[in-house]
Amino acid sequence: MSLVAKPKFLCLKSSNSDTSNCDLIVHGQGVFIFDAAQQCDFKYFNKDKTNGLHVKFTVNSVIVSGIQNTKQLIDENNKSGIINTAGAYYWFSLDSQNQVLSAGIGEARNENVIYKYVFDNSDKTLFEANKSFLESLVSIHADSACKPRRLLRDPITSNVPLIVKNTDSLTMDDVAKGVYMPKANLSLMAQKLYDCIAGKNFVLDTPDFPDFTKAIEYSIATPELWCNKTLLNKSREFNKDKPNTAETYLRITLGQNNGESPGIPYVMEIWPPGHYSPIHNHGDSDAVIRVLHGAIQVSLFPFLCASKSGVKPFGVTTFVKDDVTWISPTLNQVHQLENPEKNTETCITIQCYMYEENNLAHYDYFDYIDEDGKQQQYEPDSDMDFVEFKARIKQEWASKPKESCMTRLCNILSRHS
């Protein structure tokens, strides 16, 4: 299966075609994200191109120096540059307000930094001189070995919280400590998704079916019932030649695909203990995910790569019932979900996806890594519509054999022994 090209931010090509030119969105700050298979150079220039910064990514390091003053800005801890790993990409962050330069591999965030330089601002004169210099930088000129992906307005500063809270439930301590992502800080598209699924009535066990979660567990555990059979039938979904029942989960969709998302935008996913997804991304879409039952472990990766490549997750977090997390086109995109075998409950989540309004290409796939380490495409599908699924599970639950009085007594005694 051929891979469809995904939309990317492209800088303007110079007339000689040897460089790409990008104007910074805000002078003196931003993140330049790019691909490079070999050593590459780019320069930050002031308006008249008389001064700036020269940045070089080599196979061993990141080298930054001034253009007028050629002194190197050295990070003694920098041990990496271009790496020989499929899927890797790179970024450089310019932060005039905090007077910090940083660079990294994969998602642009503090966890993936390989180079960091903090300007000496030990006195007011130095501070003002550094700020004036950095704020004078207005454009990037990259050589042909550097393939621009995207230009972000804001620099990399603090770590990004993973759990979203509605803005009216945050305290001043929450904001000061950066523990939670305020809903208001999400993109407008992600806020829309959050509002759809974060309400107190968005629950599984409802008055018309108070045993819904128990019934789902029963359907998973009982041979020949729908959940059990469907999970078995999906064992080849991500690995055609190597069936793997553990690398499966159920996708129960709500509503229709309106052409605004990769697949149907609202999906209830069911993860029995011991089941997991491949390492995958979400088609550069925004997403909001809420845990409705149980707990899910999420491993975040810097870029889409095989587990055999040696690239480790930069973060592993467990989300529990009613936690809400998020995905943007540039953050939290590449991950692996798992309900560890040690858990006793099935995890049930509601996943919501939508493209941002400026995404006109609509890459309608999730890319994932199969067990051979190859990148594949998965077109999000539906195992069953939610209304139909709920009716099916309700029917299975109603047809469940009744426990005898002796069995019920033994079960009660075993729980209290």
C-alpha cells in the first residue's frame, strides 16, 4: 500500500533554489521544524541580513554561532545531532523573551531537547543587548539539505500538561504549577470536541441500561458473544501475516463521518486487560480523549518509529476514569495505548478527532508501525454503530444464564474471604 503525502508547511524557495526562506510569524521567537537526512545549515537573519545566528545540525551535534560575532554558543551536554533512524525530524526554538535557544528531535517539546543555550543576562546591560539582538531576527534561510515542515509562532518554554480541565474548575495553584491544560488553551477545534464529551451526563451506565459496563465485560469474557468474537476476528488487523489477538481493540462509532475527521469523529474504544495498539499517529488531526471506565496507559514517542529502533517513549502516563487528554497536529500525535494485563477492568474511552480548519488536505489515515517495523496505513473504521452495539449488548445481557442460589452464595463468600 502506498503512503499518501500528508500536508506540510512549506517555506518559499529562493530564486536560486538552493535555500528556503521563511519569515518568522513573530520576530525573535518561534519553532522551525524540518526534515534532514544529512548535515544541514540554516541562518536566522535580521531585517537587512547584516547579523543573525548560524545553526548547523551535524551527525554528532548542534552547532550555533553568531554571524557577525562568530563565537560558538555551546551546550556542554549536547551529544546528538542528525540520527540515522527512519521517521526522525528536527526542530530549533528561538525564545527572545527568556533568551533561550533549544533544539530537538521529533515533537517540539522540552522532553525531546538535545541542545539548549541560555544567554548570559547577569546584568541589565547584557540582558538588554541580548534581547535587542534576538528580537531583531525576522527570517530563516535554510540550505537545500533542510526540508521545512512547519513554523510555529511560540517558542518552547515549559512542559505541556497532558490532562485537560475545564477552565472554570482550575485554581490559581493549578495555573501556577502547570499541572493541567486549561480547556481555553486548546485550539478552537479541540475545545469544540471537549465540550461534546466532557459533560457529567456523558456516561456509560444510564437509567435505561445501568449494567452496560458489566454487560460489555461479560461479552468480552464469554466465547461466542459479540465482543469476544469480534476481538478474535481482528487479530490480523494490524499484522496480516502475524495474527495477534492482544494487539486489538473495539471501535464503536457515534454518528457519521462529515468529512471533517479521519474516520467518524466520535469513537468509543474498548480495551480489555492485556490489549494494546501499535505505535501510531492521528493524521495531523486535533483530538480529545476521555476515559469512561477503567484506566489506560499512554506511551508518547518523539516521532513515528519502530520499537526495535531503540527510540524510547519520552513519557508514559496512566489516565483513569474521567481524565481527559488531548492531541494536536504537533503534540502528543505519536503514541501507543495499552490496558496492562495487571489491570482487572476493561478500559473504555471516547476518542474524538477533527481536522483544524486550515487543514485542507485531510489525510484520512492513521500511520502505524507493524511488528516488522514497517510503516503502514490504517483507515479508521467502525466495528459497530453505538446505538446498534448498545442494543446488542443489552440483548446478550438479558439472555445471560441466571445464577443459581448456590452459585450466588459461593460468589458472595469468595468476595468476602
